[in-house]
Amino acid sequence: MDLVYRIIIYLHVASVIASIGPFFILLPIVKKLPDAVGKELEAYLALLKSVVRLSKHAGHVLIGTGVLLVILGPWTWKTPWIVGTLGLLFASLFFLGRAFSPTLRKFAEEGANKRALAAKLKRTIWIYIILLMAMLWFMVVKPKLW
């Protein structure tokens, strides 16, 4: 059982990396969006959509392994850092669902203000990174909140 638990921890950590890491790559891409046209713009938008999709799928693994770790491990669902992580998780799921796709679709519209959209996208990426890093902090530090 110990080996299985360690493998689940490994998969959990790998899914965290896959969820957070690619968003840092997007920051330089977002800077190029306002001046991009045609095939170049399409390529950047496809990359952005792929990263969001990767993050969603890594999040599924993250949640699944997290549930298994709570079930198999020494913690309960009432543990403060788990409650905090779950709260941030639900906030990030809502945020991810509403934050990226509508903005990315607007880039394809005729006469779109690409500078404003890129600024909004950059802000959105940073908010999402902060949410994910806060969840990571809860999981690593395991603070005693109450």
C-alpha cells in the first residue's frame, strides 16, 4: 500500500506541474497577440487554447489523485488545509470556465481591440496562476487554520 500511495503522490505532483507550468509560457505569447495577424494569430490562439485544455485535463488527474490521497492517507475532509484547497479549487474551476474561452473567441472577431483583449488575457493568466499557487501553498505547507 505504501508504494501505491507514493505513486499517487507522484501523479498528484506531476499533475500540479502540468496545471501550473504551461501558464508561465503563455505570458510572452500574450505580448505578441496585439500585433499578430492571420496564421500567426491563429497559431498563438491555438497554443493558448491547448494550454487551457492541458490544464483542465491535468486538473482532472489532480482532483482524482487528491481524492485518493485523502481516502488512503492520514487526513480527513475536515482538515483545514484541505478545506482551504477545496475552496480555492472551486473558485479556480469557475474562473477557468469563464476566463479564457470568451476572451480567446473575441480575438477572432472583426475589429476586436486586440490590445485590450491581450491585457485582459494577461491579467487572467496571472489571477489563475495566483489561485493555483495558493492551492499549492496549502498542499505543501499544510497550515493549521483552526
